[in-house]
Amino acid sequence: MSFTASLRRQADGIFEAIFNHPFVRGIAEGKLQREQLIHYVKQDFEYLNAYMRIYGLAISKSTSRKDIAVFNEQISFILHSEIHPHQNFCQAAGVTYEELQGYPLAPSAHHYIRHMLTAAYEGSLGEIMAVLLPCPWTYLEIGQRLLEEVRPSESHPFYEWIHFYGGQSMTVTDQFRERVDAWAETTTELERARMTEHFMLSCQLEYLFWDMAYKLEEWPVQLEAAAL
């Protein structure tokens, strides 16, 4: 069994919890509150900005043009393609994408971003790929499962979202898995343990991200805006 196959097996309970989360079920059923969609897009916009910065850190630690090309392509993918599922949610919520940009991070999004940045600044290239891998992997499997389960028609409110994530063929998930497996074969047991820890915590935080959006999570103590 490959290293990433072992990681996926260890994380199976988290993946199943994500599949069964009420926000993901709401995508399947086409039934989510306007505020939940808005909260998700606000937070995911900032999350993906951080994700691109982490790709930049990965490029700085890369020693091959192949790796540099993969990370560069993914920055372009987020900038030019991954806005489409956001647009789908915005359309369903009756807002424009531009309205939902530049908002402060909720606790779970803040925790997730800091977790990834810490691994990126302190760890190896293998650790960076391990900490990033759960995001594309969980979304790919969510999309594939919803495509098979729902078989949405174009009238489904989240038709574009489901097809965007479920209709991918060769994906960053495949590329990352291949690279993480190769890295794990040549590194130390200690680093493999760190890669495992990063991966598993990212999986947990993927679940919390959905939960954050569904519950409209905010910081527990609200502060008044500072007077100018």
C-alpha cells in the first residue's frame, strides 16, 4: 500500500463525516440558506488566497522544474478556474462575487490557514504537499460522490459546483499523491510522521470549514469597530 493510500485509509472516518455533513448534504439536496452560502464564499475566498501563497512557498523550496510547474499551474487554476464554483454559490445566494471579498477570517478558517502556513514555513516540500493534499482530495471525492448520487440536471441550483469538482479527470490530487508517495519513500520515519500529522489535521480542518459555514461561525466575543 502506498503512503497516500495509507493516509486515506487512516482518514476514512473524517472523509465519511465530511460526506455526511449537513452543508454537503445541503449541496446534494439543493437546500442551503443564503447566509450559509455567503459565509462559505467569504471564508473560502480568503482561504484560497492563503493557499496560493503557500504554493509560492512550495516553489521556493522546489528543486525541479516539474514541481515548480505543478505549483504554478495550480496558482493559475485558483485565480482563473476555481472562481466558478464560488460564482455558483453567489448566484444561488443572490449576491455578486465582488461583494464577498475582503472579510475577516472566522476561527476555523484562521486555524486552518495558520496550520498550513506553519507547515509551509517550518517543513520540507514533502510536508507542504502533505498539508495541502486534503483540500483537493476531499473536494474531488465530494464532487464524484454527489455526481453519482444526485446525477443533477441543469435545474439543480448547485449543478455547476457539483460538476466542477466531480467532473475532474487528471487532477492536482493525482499529482500531489504521486509526489508525496515518492517523497515518503526516500525520507526519514520522523518526517513521514510529520507528514501524516499534517495530513490528518488538515482533514479535520476540512470538516471544520464546512461546519463553520453551516453554523455561521464567528469569534465568541464581538468587538465594536474602532472609532475613526
